[in-house]
Amino acid sequence: MAPTFCTMAGYAPPAGGIQDFSKRGYDELYDIEADPSESYSVAERHPEVVADMKQRLADAQARFGPFREGVPPFFQKAGAPKATQD
């Protein structure tokens, strides 16, 4: 299996895989101070915050998307880091 950026950096995906909560069909936004158990979403009361967070996520996905699939060209040229012996 070809190395990915995450494996080169020493990270492994979660055991259950990466979850895509966007496919639930509804938005979630929580007031952690008032509701630390995240039981009641306040997304409907704060659509501007939801919209801002969605835009930030889209920007980050566009910027860092190349890191999801394989090793980005810059890192391929630099070579994989050498494992160290402790």
C-alpha cells in the first residue's frame, strides 16, 4: 500500500473510519457552555454561524484536499521521513 500523508506523519484514521456528519440531512450547532452534553442544537437559531462555519469548512477542504489522497507532490520530492530508533 502506498504511503499517505497521514501515515508519513504518523497518524492513522479512526478505527471506525472517518464519519461524514454532513450526510445526516440537518445542521448541528451546540452551545457547549449551556449544553455540554450536546443534547440541543441551536443551529436554527443561529443560521449565520452555521453558514460561516460551512464556508470555513469548504475553504479548508479546498485548501487541504490534496492531503487526503496520497502524498502531495512537495512531500514526494522531499522523500519520506526516516524512522528513528528509540
